[in-house]
Amino acid sequence: MTLEEKLARLRTHRNNIHRYHRLLKTRLSDLEREYIESRLSEQRAALVSLARTTFPIPFQPPPPEQQPQTCKPEVA
């Protein structure tokens, strides 16, 4: 699968997640709500799994003590 295809699938999962969130804000029966919540869970899992394979190196910012210090101008 090419990077473009993976990015398209990531967008699709993200859009589905947003759609399910909007649906959960509406009036639903218990059965409908349960179904949408299960689909939402599936979409989140698929998004995370695909994101891990698409971007295998997670970005972690350095701890605060290792971040570069910014210079503050001196006021005369």
C-alpha cells in the first residue's frame, strides 16, 4: 500500500470517528447507541493501527530540562 493510500485511509477513519461522535450527540435508542459506540471503537483501533504502520517512529519531545533555553533580551 502506498503512502497516499495509507493517508487516504487515515482520513477516512478520522472522518468516520467525527461522524460517529456527531451521531452520539443525537437522540438514539440504546441499541443504536451501542452499535455506534462499537463502530467508534473499531474505527479508533483501526486508525491507531494504521498510524503506527504509516508513521513507525513516534515523536517524543525532550524532557523540559533538556529543551534548549531561549535567550531573553536584556532591558537597559
